[in-house]
Amino acid sequence: MRKIERRAMLCLLLAAALALGLAVFCFRFFLSGGRWVSFAANRHLYNSQGELSVGRVLDRDGDVLSWVDENGDRVYYGDATVRKATLHVVGDPQGRIGSGALVAFADKLSGYNPVTGAYSLTGAGNDLYLTIDARLNYAAYTAMNGKKGAVGVYNYETGEVLCLLSTPTYDPADPPDIQEGDPQYEGVYVNRFLSGTFVPGSVFKTVTLAAAIETLPDLFGRSFTCTGSCQVGDDVVTCPSAHGEMDIAGAYAKSCNGVFAQLAVELGPEVLERYSQQAGLTGRYSVSGLRTAAGSFDFSGATENQLGWAGVGQDDDRVNPAAMMVYMGAIANGGKAAVPQLVLKTVTSLGFPPSLYLSHKTGRLIDADTAATLADLMARNVTESYGAGRFPNMDLCAKSGTAEVGGGKAPTSWFTGFLRNEDAPYAFAVVVEEGGSGAQAAGNVAAAVLDLLVNGY
């Protein structure tokens, strides 16, 4: 009898293990089936060159950016500049660009679903509409003028990314022979906007200012004097020039390092760390399944001087451009913004109703009243420092940054901000490596893209 009981118990344990294994498999199948079927060795979906041989990639206006010809080969849009400008969102035939649709959204292009797999009656796959406008990518690529960097513009109410450029880039229809260590193509397979982090420079002063507005009750009654340098801790913090006497609005518009370094020390490392985290600059976003890089800061172990420099966006500060763009969107939108997305819809080859992708919001990144105050100060930056005439028909709020990176390199240029036009709810972030002045180099790129977006020029 005991032997029968032991055998019965063993059978029950085996049955339980089988049921558990089946449950785990079903869970993983529904979670990861699309990724499994999109493996490049699947000859049902990929040709002998390893190219995805189903599906078309289109921009938001219906311009076909990549498709499959009658021979089963992957081909691209006819204009070489458009191909280069959209490389990191469309992808390359070999799948080296992981953020490209041909890799990241291969399951959507194949028409995969958990019931029928990748089978379709026509075998042509789906039409995948991206949120980007290829014209804006073209304008951004042209304005970058061969510099490395990243450009992103999105609708902070819907999350749709209208422009996403990463440079350097190349023509996927005529790829160069890229040798390891070639400086021209350094990091070419990395999407700098989603996966890169950069020293932020003065754009981080927006976070420091938000903390000061909420923590220092007499902030707007203070007067500051800049002589070009000031003692902070055991060393000096310098400014490019002596700004003279000013209030906090003037210090922000003139981007005075001395004022913001002293504010950072007064606020302390815990406050700066809390506000950096609240702003979403140390976390990651999922952009249609693509994870952004997390920013990093080292406030806790810093000396007073290091903390001062960290408060102006230098020292060990690193920020992801996509996260900074979302923070700008949150300031524009009363504290919360839509999470960016790159997929607009998918349409089957038989024209079935499209699969639409709904937006979702971030948590609260900034207090609504503080956001309104910052927006007014950022608008003043444009009129006093950047030139409103460069941005016609735009109620623009912005902050530039000129980040020193050392190593004999020119500074990294930043220009970030948003529009307050009711019919143009757009936030943006531009980074130009070794660009020099943020207001000029990155600001010119932003102006070119926004001008096309708002005015259609």
C-alpha cells in the first residue's frame, strides 16, 4: 500500500511539474512569441542574405521607406539623404541597427499573432506605419551638417515621435565598408537618441531651478552678482563672462554657472538627487518596446565644488536625450507627459482594420505650478538670449547647454524645450557632439526642424 502511495505521489508531482512547465511555456509564448518567430534563421520570413523579406515600413504620411521587391530583396526609399536620415528608425538589411523597425518590430511586419503565427494568406506581411515624418528627419540630418549627435521631436500629448535622428549614419542601400576604429563611423550602430547619454551642461540647470523654486522660499527676492568666477568649496566655478547683477530669471537666461553652483550647494546632494529622479532622468522609458538609456549622477560623494559643478550640468552628470525631451514635455503639459512611441499603426496586407497603439502617460515629473513658472522663464530665455526671430510663429520655451567634455574636444551642444502653441504641442531635444555653443549649433538644428514642422517651409 505504501509503495502505491509513493508512486501516486510521484505521479502527482510529475503532473504538477508538467502543468507548471506548460503554464510557463504558454506565458512565455504569449509574451515572447513574436521575438521567437522573428529570429533571423527563420527562412519563412528571412531570405538567404538574412534580410527580412516581408512587410513594408512607412512614415506617418504614407511614404514607403522600405519594402521587398519581386526578388525577395529588401529595398529602400529612392533618395539617399532620406535613407541616411531614417536609418536608425527603419533599420539596415543586416539587422545591425537594433532600434530599426526591421529588427525591433519584425513581428509586426511579419503579421505575427499568437493564434496563426506568422502565416498570412498573401505572404506579404504587414504595413508598419511609424510615427516619424521623413521630411523632418531629412531636415534634421541636413542641419546637423555632418556632426555626430541626436535629434528628437515629439507630441507631448499623444507620445508620437515626429522626428528621431541619430548621427553618424550611412546609406543602407549602399553600406560602406566600416572598419573598426574608423572615427567617421564611431558608434554608428547605436541610436544615440535612445541609447546614448551625454554631459548635459546648462540644460540641467532647469532641474536645479525647479528644486530651488520649491525649496528656497525667497528665491525670487534675491539679487545675484557675477564677476566671472566665484569660490565654491575648495575651488572656483567660472562663467564665460561676468554677468553683473541679476535676479534668478536673469541668471537662468544668462546661464550663470556661479549662481547655479551656489544654489546647488545650498540645496544639497539629497535634494538634487531627489529632483533628478523625479524628473525621470535616472530612469528608463520604453519607446514602443525600445528601452532608453538611464542617466547617471554622483551627488552623494561629491565635494562642495563638485556638487556646484554637478548643479550646472557638469562633473559626472550624464543624461539621455529622450528622457530630457520627455521632461520638457512634462513642463509644457503641467507636470506629466505622454511616453514616446514610434509605432503609429499596422495594417494587414488584406486591408483589415489597422492595429492602433494607444499612448500612456508618465508619472508626475514636476509640480504643475513649478512647471508653469519654468515655462515663463524658458520663454524669457528665447526672447532675451536666443532670438525669437529664429523661431517664427512659435511660442517657444527653451534652454540651451554648452557642456565641457574635456580631452581637447569642443563642447557638446544642447538645445531643449517645447512649444506652447495650442495646435503644436511639441517638445524636443537636440544634441550636437563637439558643436560648441548650444544656442547656436544645437539651436540652429532645432530651428530648422521646428520651422518645417510648424510653418511647412
